Amino acid sequence: MSKFKIINLFDKIFISISIFLIIYAWINFYIRNLWTTFILSLIFSSACIFVLYYFLNKKQEKISLTKKNTEEMNKYFLAFRLTPSKDKLNLLYKILSKDYEAKLDNETLTYIKDNKKHTIIIATHIERINENELINLIDEYSDLDADIIDIICTDVNSNINSNIFFDKKIQFVSKRELYVNYFVKYQIFPDDSKINTSITKIKFKDILNSMFLPEKAKSYFFCGLILIFSSIILPYHIYYIIFGSLLLIFSIVCKILPKIKKDK
């Protein structure tokens, strides 16, 4: 949302007029009395505008917060994946030693929690761990002396059976858990200076976003306005109502979209 109140005011007026015209055109198609149509349109459009801005304001902060957290999580996890193995263990040792008795020995990191010995296995090179990959990981670290093995990974197959080993208990630390329970909780993060956050991926939604740029709102609005008035003059041509309404909806989306997406 723009920091300038006057711009927000003009946006609200623009959206309100567009919603009113859409509703007016459809009611006028069924009810030919001018004043009845106007009053009903005013009532219904006011209700729609109230509901629209109620949910928009309610969800806007939450949506922005969620996107921001997701971007930060992906950034720090990528930085962690690109970190050399030894530095990964040093970072985790620095975090775990805050609350637990941790020990870093060559390429092995262990810590004591609830009188249980945990050993860390880093498997961030695997996108999604399945049972076969889990077996290979445990075989590779078969000589580990631990009560519980914590496997730090990107993601885990939902159908995986972590109880296939009778002598070892397996715990998975996914990307989200690593970010929340390790990085954020202790405010210790991997070095992300080499991550270029300005790089953006081309997505289908970016193509759609180009259709709803704020500067295109006026074009959609005036084209829709012409078709809506045409439907009033020619009341039996529903084509004008449908496409006029569609163009006015496009103009509304052009104004609303910048308010619900995070500034880039």
C-alpha cells in the first residue's frame, strides 16, 4: 500500500466506482426502473466495498509477513547449503552449545539433550529424503554411537518410515525447522553475503502480473465504462455487460494487486 494517503484515497474511489458500475449494469439488466436500480446498486456496492477492504486490510499484513519469512528462510537455507561442511558443523555447534552440552570432533557433532546423546547428520544435498536414501545415510554413519540421530535436510517424504532401525531413533530437521528452531530462535544465521537476493525467477504469475500493472487500470476502466453504458442503451445485449464487467474487474485488480503483494 502506498505511503501517500491521497493516492490510497484515489485508489479507493476508483475501485468503488468500478464496483458500483458493475453492479448497476447487472441490476439494470433485470430491473428497468432507474431509481430502484440506483438505490439497489448503491446498497450492494457499499456492502461489497466494505467486505473487500475489511478482508484486504485484515490479511495484508499477514500475507506480507508470511512472504517475507519464506524469502528469508529460503535465503538462509541456501546460504547454509553453500557453506562448507566443516563450517556447517561449526555454525550448528555455536547454536547448540547455547543450551546443551555439545561436542565437535572432526566431522562429528554431538550434544546431550534430556540425557540422550544426539548426533547431527547433514543431508541438505538431498531435496527430499525417502526410505532408500535414509538407509544409505544411516549405513554411511553406521559406526555412530548415539541414542538419537538428527538429520538436517531440505524436506522429507511424507510416507517415510523412520522406525525401520530398531537400534536408532531418527529425527528430521527440515528446512523450516532449521530456520525457526535454530537460526531464528538463537539469532545466529549462516553468512548470506554471497547470496544475490536480487535474482528473480521468471514465473507464470509474473506474466499475469504484467497484465495488471497499476498504470493499465485507466485503460481497462474507460473501455469497461464504454461497454457498460452501451449495455444500458442496448439492454438486450448481454455481451456488453459481461465484457464491460470483466474490464472493470481488471481495473479493480490493477489497483488492488499492489496492495496485497510485497513490494519488490
